[in-house]
Amino acid sequence: MFIKKSKLEKLMKSIDDLNYAFLKNRFIDLSEILGNRKELIIRNLISGIAKGVGIGIGFSLLTAILVIILQKIVTLNIPVIGDYITDIVDIVENNRR
């Protein structure tokens, strides 16, 4: 079976391009991970726990900063806004105890 040199070169170039695409996208690594269900479950479990802890810490910090800012606004004695903010800060402080 004889193949022309130009077709062989074109075929080799196509194979090289395909190999480059697979390596670039880490297709082989992904297929190994998806093939191993135990590793996939463990990886997703750890990822979910890390996300949950991160969201909890971030929400706590954001709430604490918001309460501090609201307490500073209350000390400015703005007539209309001050009463509402005082109620909000009191509710948060009562729930914290």
C-alpha cells in the first residue's frame, strides 16, 4: 500500500494538531479523573466543604462589617434613618447573645 508523501505529511500534521489540542486541554488528565469514581467523589466532597466554609466565613465578616458601619451611622444621630438602624442593630445584638 503506497501513500503519497503529501498525504502522509498532511496526516502527520493533523495528528500533531490533534495531539497538541489534547495536551492543551489536559484531556488525558480529565479522562483519568472521570474514570475513577472514588477520586471524583472525594474531590467534589472536599470542594463542597471548602466552598461552604468559605461562604460561611465571608458572610460572617460581611455582616460584622455592616453592623459596625450601621453603629457608626447611629452615632451621627440622623433623625429618620437613625431610628431604623438602631432597631436593626438591637435585633442583631440580641440574637448574637
